[in-house]
Amino acid sequence: MTAERRLTIASAVGARLVLALTTGVLAATAQAQQGMDHSAHGTPAGAPQHSPMQHDGMDHGAMTHPPVTAPSPAASVPPLSDADRAAAFPDLPPHAMHQGGSNFLFLADQLEWQDADEGSALAWDISGWYGGDIDRLAFRSEGERTNGHTEEAELQLLWSHAIGPWWETVAGVRQDFKPGSPQTWAAFGVQGMPLFGLETEATAFLGEGGQSALRLEAEYPWAIPPSKREEWRRELRTLVDYQYQTYGPREPLEPERPRYYPNMDVHHLLIMEWAHRLFGDDRYAADRDTMLQWLDDALYPDGGWTYHWPQNECYVYHQLNVTFIARYLEATGDQRARAILRKSAGYYPLVHDGEGMTESWSDCSWKHYWTAAAPAGADVIAGMFDDPANKRAALDAGQDAYDGGQSAVYTGPWWKDLKPADRPDKVLVYDRSVEGPRGQYGVFSFGGTGRVTAVGEIGKDTFVGCLIADRREKPLPLDAALQVATVEARLKPDGGHWQNARYCSGRERFSQIVTPEFATLCVRYRITRPAWGHGSTDEPFEGIQQWLLCQDRLIGRLTIRALEDTQCAGLWGRLRFGMRKEIEVGENGWYKYGGLLAKVHAHDFARVETAPSETFFLDKPEGYRSREILLKDDQATSGKTPPYPYRAGHERYFLGEVLPYWSEPATEVSQVHDGAVLGFSFRAGGKRYTVLHNVGETAVKQAVKPAGAKGVVWSPGGPQGEMVKWSGGEVAIPAGEQVVVVSP
């Protein structure tokens, strides 16, 4: 017989105290404390001693006391006789308590879900039954899933039959799904309570090939003596104090310690609220109020929060912030929380598309999760504020939620069946949550981010991105996406980019224009070595990019330049696409990835090739889900042993276009490199667009080709840029700025 013995002694509170789940534990304990008689407890060691009550100033004569009557011995209750006991407990026929009808029970001893940087995890231990007092159909199930993969799973279907007031037999089948190959067992046993509250199960299993197993389980959920409660309360206070001391009072922008961190601050908010209720310590209340203020301060104007100040928010964390603040509001009625959520209402309508997909190119460079949209956060906002735009966002996201819909439970107190607004379409706006353009045209969406990275912080690996969404695609409603467009200096000739290359931006100087028809984003930046703890440092290279984004295409020129004599393992250009498809190589420099087409119109690298690539920065080669177009310079392809020398001023560039398959490619595409002016020109839709970016330190005048052309000139200024008529000739470009010339 296989020794499958599991003896479990569990309590209602549980054998583990997890600080992240302190909310529920603190709430339950606080409620229990209100009804406890503490008179029998001694004063804990080290606790403050309270002075005896002072009666000197009290007027006892004014008090009215009810008369006190001592119990009479004659009124004592007589002892019980055998006849009394027989009358109270007569013999009953078997199952005399059977009342007929059916009931059901569902019990979750464990139901845990976690979503962390390392991935998601789900664990469950559930059971239930349906039937009457005698015969019932029952089930038991337990298992674990990690990152969408089942590690362990078991299901038992049983028929139970009562054989006494406290005992029943069970018989049925058990199916093991994981680990290993699926296996079926016959199951039979008994379950019941030999002592009040002591729940026991003894089940034997007969499997294939003569295998057998025995499982014993016992739970005593009521065995929590007052001394144990007090012990746990002291231990919980120790945990809360540690949380307070290590995460609590600090300056929000203090360089040495974490700054605004909303998706962690919401946890701390709830912990401090329940800690204050349980322990009555005003320090916890003050820190709770601080967290509320910081969550308000960390909101961007269009409803997004920062991730780490001052980074763009990661989509997957916005829902956590919304639902946790909503839980705090429900528990406290604190209208400050409601005001914060109202300010966040603009976020979801901007970032959700009609297919249930959302972008990740504007995330922090180490946080590109690339997941589907989720409805819970938008549904909370929609129900709380009767917001039809967020209801539309929730409905669009609900079919393919990245979390499998598990977080929908948080929407319960707020959910309403509202009429949704019309879905936004054919829009191009400036999104202040990412400080860049955002466009939505049917299933094609695109955007850019121009938020400046603070010195010492980890910078961006891309400034632009686009995607084609498709709800028919599984597991994500995504056909194809341009995830990253960048240039890099290699530390090693091969291997993942995060560990083996330098490309993250720092000290960015942006110039942006957003018009009703197109947007442009130009940037000059220092390439940096990323480091946690505000420790990123400059590298001896810079990057320069010019981009035009519109409903038909993204087209951009990317440059990498050495700022001093240095060395590295090669210079690369990259266009990364995802997910889970292969790049098809066409003719004349064309590539196809799903529904996206790409072309490298011009470059001065030595070789262009394709290769697998990571999506999330810690992905291993065997798990790569993305593919890249790589441009490598002559040093990287020389076959010599790195590092290779590079002189100050040495540079490489490429000019690329990415477009949905239904768009007509740009024509007459050419790059511009005239002194300090970099950019490109192309023709599309009967117009010529010329993007000119002055990367120098002084203003310049630049001639525009073809000579004699007329049109309009767009320059930065106002919410959408400024437009003036242009009658040909030169255009003036301030230092660090750009102009866009549009001519017939």
C-alpha cells in the first residue's frame, strides 16, 4: 500500500500569517476583541500600567442604584433525575431528524491567488455537497497553478450516506490530473466527528495496476484558546510594527528610500487601517492618511498612476490600485478614497480597445507583460460613478481578462448594469498619463511616451509601439504588436538584451507634436546602464530618434552615436514584434509579422537578420515569445573577438516603417542628415511629410525639398502643436526642437 498519509490539524484563522492578507485577519480579530471579556487577562509584560480610577470628584450620592437581592437557597435548581434525562432525550428511530428536501454546501478551506513580478499563482482546497440529510452527492478538489500552468490538481466525486448522527460513508472516484500523467482511483471511506468540532476523514483509494493509498485528515477549527489568540495578537502586532517601521513614515521623494509606489501603497493603506482598528495606535492612522495623500499625489492628469515615481504605470497594476482603494472605501466610507477614484476615471477609456487587448510599450522597460485587458477596475469606476465610458471599457475587456476574471469579485459592491457609451474610434489624442500621443483606429492602435526619466532611474527601451488586436486569437486577443524599437551598444556578442546590452534611456530631451491627423515624437537621450535603487549611470553612447505616427503607419529614424572614444561588442538596431509568431522575410527589404508589415528603407549597418527575443526582461531563451529584426554593424559581424574600438562621433542609423497590412506603404522615402538636423521625408495619401529635428544647441534654418513646394509647417506648442502656412524656402528650427512640413 502506498503511504499517502496526511494528518492536518488546522485552525479557523490558519497556521500561517501572511502580511499581505492582514486585512481580513485584522478585521476578524478586531470584531472578536469587541466581544471578549478581558477581565481575566493579566497585564502583559512591558505593557503600560493604568492608574486606579480616582473617585474624589465623583458624586456618588447622585447615582441611582437598583436594589440588589441575594438569591434564596430555596430557589436553587433541583438536581436532574434519570426521568428528566429520559424525557429530554427519548430514544429515536434511525434518522428521525430527516426532514426531506435538498440543501447544498460549498466550503473553501483555501482559495488563494497571487499576482507578483515573478508571475501568478493559484491554489485551492475546496469541497461541497448537494442532497438531503441521508444521501448526498459530494466533491473534493485541491490543486495549484503557476503562471497559467497546472502543477497539481485532483478532483473527487463521492456519494455519501449517513450511518449515524455524526458519521457517514463515502464512495466514488478520484481523478488526478497533475503531477504526472492523469490517473483514476476508486475511493471509499468514512468521515465524521468523533468529538465536537473535530472533523475527520479516512479515505482509501484503489488505483490502476493494483496501486492503493490511504489518506487521513483531521481538522479542529474551534481549538483556539484565549491564550493562543493573545499570542497571535502579539505576533500580529510585531508584524504590523515591522511593516510600519520599514515601509511607513518617509519622504515620498527621498532618494535613499522607495518613492511613490501606488501598487504597494494600497496594501499599506489597508494594513494601517485595520491595524489602527485593532490596536488603537494613532501612528497607524496617521500613516494611513499619508498613504491616501500619496495615492492622490501620484495620479497623472488623465487618470493613470505612476509605477515608481516618475515612471509610467503598468496596466496590470492599475486594476489593483482601483480595487484596493474601493475596498478601503467600502470598509470605511472615507470620501477621500472616492475622490481619488473619481480622478482616475479617465484611464480605462483611453487604454482599452474594442477587442479586449491593451498595450505594454509605455510600461517601464523591465515590465513589458503583454497581457489582455481586465474588466474589474473599469467596472468599479463605472458602477461607482455611473460612468458609461468605463462600462464600455469593462465590457470590451471582460471576454478575455488577463486574470481569468478572478478579480471580478471585487466589483460586487459597485457593479451596475449600465448602458455603455459608444466605443472610441478614429481618435488621436495626447495622453497625459504617458505624456505622449495615443491613437485608436479600429483594431489598429498606436502610441508614444515622452515622459522624462529622472536621473538615476531606469529608462525606456522604446518610445513608440503599435498593435493589431483580434479577439479570435488565443490566449491573447492579439494578432501582432511592435513592442520595442531601439538601438543598443552590446556588452557581449550574443545573449538577452537586459544583461548583455545597453539601450535604456536617460537625460531625454523630447519634442512632440500631436495634430488631428498625425503625431510626431523626437528625442535625444543618453544611453544608460540600468540599476535598481536609483543607481542607473551614463554610458558613452547616445540615442536619437524621430518618429511620425498616424492611422496608416509608424515611420522613424533611429541613430546611435559614440560620445567619446570607447569600446563595446558591437552596435545593433532592433524592431521587436510579438507574440508567438514567426517573422516572414519578403523581397526588397519587407518583413511580415502577423498582420503587421515592416520595411527597413535605409541604413548603414552591415547586416540585417531576424532572431527570437524576450518579451519580459527575465524571459529565458527557451521561453522567448517575441521575434526581432536585428541590424548589426560591421564590427559585430567581423568574426573578431570583442570588444571593438569606437571613436567619438562614430554613429549608425536605420530608417524603418511599420504598418497594418491594409495600408499602402509610404513612397519616396528618404533620410535627412544635414549637420545638426536629422529626420526623414516620405509621401503618402497624396501628401509629402518631412520631419526635421534639430539636435544641436543653437537654432538653425533648414532648406526643405523639393524647392518651391508650399504647404504648412507644424511646430510644438499648445495641446496639439501650432500650424502656420508655408510658402516654400527655409524653415527655422529652435535648438532641440522639430518641425513637420506637410506639402502636396
